[in-house]
Amino acid sequence: MTDIQECLPRETQGMEQVADLGNLTELRENAASAEANGYILEDEPPTIDIIINNVVCSFNTRCHLNLRNIAMEGSHVEYRREQSMCNMKIRRPYTTATIWSSGKIVCTGATSEEESKIAARKFARKLQRLGYTVKFTNFRVVNVLGTCGMPFRIKINSFSQKFPKEASYEPELHPGVTYRLKEPKATLKIFSTGSITVTAPSVANVQAAIEHIFPLVSEFKAADKDTDKDIVAQEIKFMQKQRGSLQPKQPVSKYEDYEKVEVYDTDYSDDEEFDSDESQD
């Protein structure tokens, strides 16, 4: 009598045998041996690492701040009289606070929402030690900048033509495609090299935007020979210039202006060190 397994197609036999094993994890760790024994396993879906480069938050001290006094008595403070503000830095977490005399403060440079709140509280504590009656109020995350890299190159010209409402591509002004999402609220910069920069109000929106855009750009995979070397060079130069944070098109001198720009410059480099050996909070 003929065995039933021999009558089944090879793919069906493989699925039956895999189901009998009941331990797919161990089988996936030894894929070569599984394939030699006739087991057929589906390919693992590609994984994309999302890197949070900058989290911008704001809060209010609910008291008037003397910027000149803060610059004279505080540590690691830069007073910008022409812009009516001052910048204060701390090492852990490595962040910068832009302070206005009205008591409104914007903190940039954190790599997570939790880290941004810790940094904001440390800045408030430093102002309290300078003698100000600071009340930590109205804290909120204003903007988040995240980047990721697709495991393939993208035909950004064809992509922008298929989505004319959401995507805009002007190579004379910007080397990438600007794709705007209403839900979740986010703005994506898509480059032909596969790099994607996302600005959104929260880390959750950044992740949701990547999950939304991945199946769309997957339809426009490009080989290395299909990409223009000049465009790739411009994109690499642009990515190196931004170093994780994009500068606003116009100088920001008022607190209200921070809500009108999409990304903020941290205003310091990773190689910069403090002149003083004083320990930071």
C-alpha cells in the first residue's frame, strides 16, 4: 500500500513535517539542515532599524528669567543678546536648552521622550539653584526626528509621480522626495539610496509613518545601475551636512517660531567638549 505522504506534493510534505516538529525556532536556527531534509520555510521579513536622532520638548518655568544674570552666574551658558535668548548645555543627557526671559524653554538633543523630560527637569533644577522660583509646567514633546534605511534603493522619480498629492520632488531644491502624511501626522524625506528621514510629533508617529511608507516604496525598488550617481552624491552630502538634525530655513529668535519649523538644529557637534571639568547634573 502506498504511503499517503508520498502522494502529497513536496511543499505539502514539508508543511506537514514542520507542523509535526512543533519547534520552528530550532529549525530556523539550522536552516541549511532543514533544507537538506526537505523542509520548506518562508523567508524572514526584512527588519528595519529606526534611529531617533533628536527629540525636541518645551516647558514653562512660570517666572521671569534674567538672561544676563543666568549667563554671568550659570555654567555652560551662551548669551545671545541680539536674539534675546541664551543657550544652556548639560552633558548627561547631552542636550541644549534655549531659554527666553519669559520663562519659556525649548530643549533639543535628546534621543528619547523619557530622556528629553529628564533633561528638561535638570535645566529647571539648574535655574532653581540660581535663585529663580521655577515651576516645571506645560511640558510637551514638540518634535521628533528619526531616520532609517531601507534594504534597497528607491526610484524616487516614479514614486513621486504615483503619489502627486502626498509627495513633492524638486531636485533643484532638495535631493529627496518630501512625503507628507496626515494620519499619522508626519513628514518624510525619501532618498534614492533608501534612506528615509521622518519628522513627527512623537516617537509613535515616527514608527507608524515607517510602517505606512514601507509597502509603498517597496513597489519602486531600483538596482544600483538604475540610480544616478550625481543624485546619490548630492544625497550623501546632504545627509552628512544635517548630521541627524536639520536646520530651520530661517533663524529662530522667538519661542513661537519653534512651532512653525519641522526640525531643529542641536547647535553642537558630537565632538564638542566642555571647557570646564565641573560635574553636570
